[in-house]
Amino acid sequence: MSTTVTQITPADPLGQYSFDKLEPYSHPPETKVDLPWAELVTLNLEEFDRPGGKHRLAAQLEHAVHHVGFFYVKNFGLTQEQVDRQFTLAKNFFKLPLLEKDKYSVDYVNADYNGYRRAGLRTIRSATAAAEKGNEGIKDNYEMYNFAKFTKDFEGKYSHPDLIRVHLPEIETFAKTLHSNIILPLLRLFAIILQLPDEEYFARQHEYTKRSEDHFRYMIYNKRTPEEHEASSYQQVQGHTDLGSLTLLFRQPVAGLQILGEDGNWTYVSAQPGTITVNLADTLSHLTGGYLKSSIHRVVAPPRDQWAYDRTGLLYFARPHSDTVLHPITDSPLLERAGVRPRFDKEVTMAEWVKSKQTMQLNPDRYDKKRKDGAVELIGGYKDKVYT
Ligand SMILES: O=C(O)CCC(=O)C(=O)O
Ligand SMILES: [Fe+2]
């Protein structure tokens, strides 16, 4: 009688991807240049479960969510070591050969953002060079690797290089912790601010196990030469709003992220130790008729003393369930007083909204050609704007 032996290949037979074998990420030194920094509030999330804590935090956030759209959180239940391990994976992933990374490519045509997004999709033209005939502009210099939610909807849908595959359980725990420790508590604070009868209103639209297009991202802005900075007019990512509900940006010291203030000035977000930067995005605006502010932000070239460094980022993008209809909430006394209006001229679901804006983001040159005064219609009469 013959026996069948199933050969199980260990994911990492030589332990070649264990952390002690990977080149560790180390945080570049902060700039010494005196930049105009944004003044943002910092929420201590440890307060949340203390008596009266939620209401104190909500009061602290009230102004920021309506006027600024950006703030910091601290004490979110992850150690610096856990965070740095993700930076190390990001750094080592982007060092893989382009051909290897491209095997895990995002689906540009179908606007599926999960996987690897190569550099160079968008053409940046400098203000002066644009006028010169035949000028080709310069391509963007950032790469991304997006992880879908770790739920049954996406099980087996995406493969990963071995480097990532062997660390997937840790990445999964990391992403889920961001969702439970930061996203859900913040959504409860927004419900309190809007005086909703149901404090779980937004949280219920963001259950981890339900289908939605949240993703956790590794990102890198590859360093540029002085000539490249000049050719790109010191731009990296043009001013935009994010499409989901909340974006989390891990602290990384290479300066470049800027916010457009109500006074029309751009200020830099600084790298506060132990914090994550949070920004509100389009969907919270859609659900509140514009009351919650989807913040306009951009990334510019770092100051000169940081030109020698790549800018590595960890980001988490939260989004409501794909079947959520994006019309404004009707039972908020505060929103009623503010007289909010729908943002679309027809019923639009989250899935439709994601598809329309992601198609634009993955095919930027095509849409940039159609823009008038920075705006282009996406869906239901809604115009997306970019800012320089
Ligand atoms: O890299 C950053 O600091 C921000 C990136 C960003 O705005 C985005 O990916 O939407
Ligand atoms: Fe953004």
C-alpha cells in the first residue's frame, strides 16, 4: 500500500526573513529648518474609558473636526517596537526588485488598490517648464503596497512575496489593532460631537468583519536629486482630500506633509513622538453634508537637510461598509441647525464612490487632462478638486 506524503513547504525555511536578518529601519534625523508648523490638538486615547473621558475628548476635538480636519492621537496600544517592525517590513519590501514587486501589482484598470503601486503614474510639470514646448514633465517618485482587510471577503484573493507572507499574522494583528483602538473610538467621538442619539452610528458602519475597502499601506517617497526637485517644482503629492472616512499616518520624521488652513496658508505637520496623525476624509464629509471637514493636504519636497533620505510611511485608510448609502444624517440637531445638504444629486453607495475616486487616483494623468480649475466630476455631480 502506498502512502501519499504531502510536502509542506515552510514559508521561510532558512529563517531568511526573520527580523534579525532584515535590514532594520531607522528613523532619519528631524530637520533643523524652522518651518511653519501646524498647531494640532493631541487626543490621549487612554482617556476614552475613564469616567467622563469620552466627553472630554469630544470637547477637545469639536473645533478640529469642523475647521481643521487634522489632529494627533497618542496612547493607542501599540509599542514603538511593534511600529518599527512594520517600518522595517516596508523598507525591505520596497528594496525588492521592481519585477518582483510588479508581480503583486494593483489592478489599475479595475481600480483595485490592493497590492503594489509603482512609481511614475503621475506626471508632475513644474510651473515654468509646463510652458516650454515639448516638456515632458517629471514622474512621481512614490510607491505603495496596500493590504486589504483581513476578512473572509478577501481571503486568498491577494498573494504576497515571501518576505511579507511570513509576517502576515503580525501585519494582520497590527491592522486590526488600528481599527479597534483608534478608528472605532474616534467614530464614537464624532457621534457625540454631532449629538447623534446613537453613539454607535458611525462605528456600526465600520464593523471590521463586514465588507469594506479599508487598507493598511506601506509607502515610500524615493529620494530625489536636486535637479529632480527643481523639475518637479518641489511637489510630491498635489493637494487633495482622501476618499474614505479616516486616514492614519504614522509618525515619520522626513517633513513634507502640509495642510491647507482656512486662512489659505499651507503649514507642515510635525513628527510628534508617540503619536499618529489623523485626518478626516471625504466620506465623513458626505455623511454630514460637509460638516465634518475632509482636510486638504499635500506632500512637498523635504527641506534640504533631509534630501538624502527616503521618506517611508505607514498609513491606514478606514472606509464605511461598501453598501453604505452616502446621504447626510438626518437625526443630528447640530447638523439640522447647520443646514447641511446632500453632496450628490443621486443615491450613491460607498462601493460606487470608491470605484469612481480610485479610478481617478490610479489613472491620474487621464483625469488631470479633463480638470477645469483643478476640478473634475466623479459621480452624481460631485466634483473632486486638486490644489497646488
Ligand atoms: O505621505 C504622506 O504624508 C501623506 C500621503 C497622502 O496624503 C495619501 O497617501 O493620501
Ligand atoms: Fe492623502
